[in-house]
Amino acid sequence: MDLKQLRDLIDEVDDKIAQLYMQRLDLVKQVGEYKKQNDVVVEHSDRENQILDRLANKFGNRTATDYLYNSIMTYSKMEQNILQANESGFIFEKQTKDISCETNVGVAGTTGAYAEKAAKKLFSNVQPKFYKHFCDVFDAVDKGEIKYGIVPIENSTAGSVNEVYDLLKEYDIKIVGAQRLSVNHCLLGVEGATISDIKKVYSHPQALYQCKKFLDANGIEAVEDTNTAVACERVAKLADKTVGAIGAESNAQKNGLQTLKRGVQNAEHNFTRFIVISKQMTVSPQADRLSLMVSLKHKPGALFQLLSILSSFKVDLLKLESRPIPDKEFEFMFYIDVKCDVFCERTQIMLACIKAYCETATILGAYHEVI
């Protein structure tokens, strides 16, 4: 037989497979209805293993049958979860208040910090309260001292701000907005200093990493500080020509420093994502991004099956990040960002499916990111 004849035969077999698969799906839905009416959980690992063992023993090619039927059963469970989700889907309510008019806002750092710039882009007439550490901002939001906090979560060069991801797990806090900010780092020093004078610089670890190439090329020692604005204040107080800071140029005038070199970051286009955190879940009409935190059951293919759910609902996966769970050896939480229509019924069903599939699942927020 030639290639066309072989492909024609494959098409005939595919038609038969698809017809039988549709029959199987109809039975799956009937099983799902039974589970729903009798309050039976969708996940049934023993039954899945029985199916895989029976088919492997009958047809001999375990690799092939396992691969096919794991995919089939993943979709089958999703169909059954959808049946249950139709009554228990998570519904987002659009907020009516414009949060940009809010003034009770806090950031980490001091005047001149990048977080302050992000706050002033997001909130029209804000004079933010300043806190020393990211955890202090979370704590202030949690205790009601401030209504909104602004913290960095990711940089296009240095990657994720792991401390903030860990704080999202620790606190019952929601993400209600985000701002993408162009970050142009400068080398700042005291009056009269030159680049060749600088032997040591202070800055936040993320900023130091973002400027690593420049620092290494000039043999400058990097010293971590709480944030860029505090580092600039420290250098001004030290009044030492051999000590500089990495920060925004606005910090130069504020602290009586001079700009020794602009644009010392590794990448010309350097951006940091800042999130707005709040005690309450509020969702703007423009919301088009979901952030989730999940943990998975310990079984082969668990992450693959979670990604299969996202793929089935055709959402755009923007981020997948793993973080270790404290006090649990080599166990991880996954942070997921997806772009989607957060208000449509399909998204609500997807979230219910994810909650049903995962060991734990938390919706961190539904929001819009300003670019």
C-alpha cells in the first residue's frame, strides 16, 4: 500500500475510535451525574489504576495504553468536575468603586523608592506610608493600618521576588491590581566621586542582580540593603567617595548625591511588576488576569494534568512558579498566572475544576495589569 492508502485506513480507524470515545463520554457524564447526586468525589485513584492494569494486561503495550488512557481519564474527570461546578462555580463581582482615588496606601522603602513611583501611577493623589520591609507592608494591610499595599513581585531581568511569593502564602491577602514599571537604574555617589572611585555599592538584592554585569566589569563589591531608596540614604550619611548606591535618579537630588552613570542595568529594557494587595477581594471591570496558588497530589503526571485543564479551557498561561513549602521536605506550592475573561462562566467552571483536582487551591486575585 502507498502512503495515501495507509492514511485512508488510519482515518477509518480514527472514525471508529472517535465514535466509541463519544459513547464513553456519554457514560462518563452519567457517572458524573450519579456522583453529583450522591455526593461522591470525582477523583477515584483505585478505579483509574484498575482500568490501566486491565488494559495493559489485555493488550500488552503498557506505555501506549497508559499514555492514552491517562489523557482520556483526565478529560473525563474534567467533564465530571464541570457538572459539579455548574452549581458551585466561583463568581467574581465587578467592583463599582474606583480604587485610584484611595489615599490609604503603603509601600516598602522611603521617598524615591520605585514602589512609590508605582503607587503614584496607580493612585492619583497618594502620599504613601513607608515601611521598612515587604513583610511590614503585608502586616499593615492584614491589620487594617492601610487599605492597599504596593510590592514588587517580578522583574524582567532578575525574575521573581521570592519573598513576596512566600508572603502571599503566609497571609490571607488578595491581589487587586498591578503596575508594570520601567526601571532605569543609576549609579549614585557623593559629590566629587567618580566611577573609578567606587569600590562598594549598596542596594536591594534584586537591583544588584539587575546591574551585575556593570558591577562585575568595574570590580565593584555589591552589598545588599533593604531597598534602593534606603541604600541611597545610607550612602549619603556615609559621605565616602568609595561607596555608592544603585537606585533611581530621583534619589540623587533627594539625598544630595550625584549621578555617576545612568542605565547601569544589564538589559536596556528593564521592567518590574508591582502588585496591589488588599485584605478584600475586589475585581475591576477591566480585570483580565488571574493569579492562583495550588498544591498538587503526590502522583505521577499531576502537574501535566493540571496544565491539561488550563489547556482545555484555552487560557493563556503567563507564569508558572514553584516555591518550597516551609517545614515540608521537597514539597512545593505552584503559583500560576493566566490571562482570560475572568467574568465568563467558562472561567468560573475552570476554577472549580482546578479546585476539585488540586490538593489545595487558592485564588489570589482577579485584576488588570497596567502596562
